[in-house]
Amino acid sequence: MEALKNCDYIYPGIVFINFVKQYRNAGNETAKFMGTETQTAFFDMVDDAGLWEEIDGMLFLKSSRWWNEEGEIIDLIKEILYENHPNETDEIISAGVGYLSMNQVYAMLEIIADASEQVGPQNIDSQAIYEAAQSYSLVIDGVRRMSFGPDKRDAVDAYAMYETRASQRDIFRISDEWYPTVRNVLDN
């Protein structure tokens, strides 16, 4: 904790609860924490540990919309959630990202459907799915958010920035912008 006391920004790791406690208890109050959507899966632990004030202002880089927003996929996710778990929606939402993984599932199912259309359902194999993925592009809310290519093996094309508001025990978009993923290609 001593070595990190003068940092402006800290990425505390995925399961960040104990680190945040130790860091703040050591008197380090100024550093801003940063995370990704992976850390949002632990918001129920933030609740249990009473750490919202300690992570107030924490920044999150996310490739999908959050529960408190509207949009094509998030609206579909909410519809499915409310339809299938009407008595557990608050609990599921407060747990974080479990249902939000449907963003990636949606893309995978579309690629499989494309492969099926190209080669026929009886001929789907890993090669057919790979070839369908090469031309796949997912545009959500007018922004290309996922795609693949011969040299592009990760899907995410754009991210949004969120910030924790301890007073509301949630994260909120900082701006409406989707920031494109920048990839550096190294020559061998």
C-alpha cells in the first residue's frame, strides 16, 4: 500500500473489495480507482462491505450499456429478465453483470445463425462458424460495437466510460460517446 500511496489512478484487480479496504484504511484517499465491466460483477460485495464511499468516482470502461440506460440490447435484456424472473429482478440487477453477458451471447448466436444460413444447419462446424465470424459486425444504437476479422480475434470495437456515484450506489455514463478501440499492430 505504501508503494501506491502517491498514485493518481489505480487498477485494483478484478475482485477489488479487499484491496480497496486496505488501500483506503492505509490513509490513501486521493487515488481514483479504475475498472472494467468485469469488476461490476462484484457490486453486491461492494454493498455487503459498505464500500460505495470508498469507490466514489471509480471509473469503469464498458463495452455494453448499464442497467440504468436504454438501448436496443439493454432493453431486450431487461425484457427477458422481467419476463423470466419477475420476482428476482432487483436482486439480479444489484448483483451486476450476469444477465448483461447477453450482449456477447447475442453476437455469438447471430454468428451461428449466419453460419447456418451459409452452409446449412446440418453442416455447421467450427470452420463454418469461423468463416461467418470473419464478416460479422454488430451495430447497436447506430455504433459498430463488435466485429471480427482474419487478424482481429477480439470483438469489441467501442467502449463507454462510466463513473461510480456513491450517493446512488450505482454507475452512470460520463458522456454519450462510444470511444473506438485502438489497436496497435506490431510488425514482426
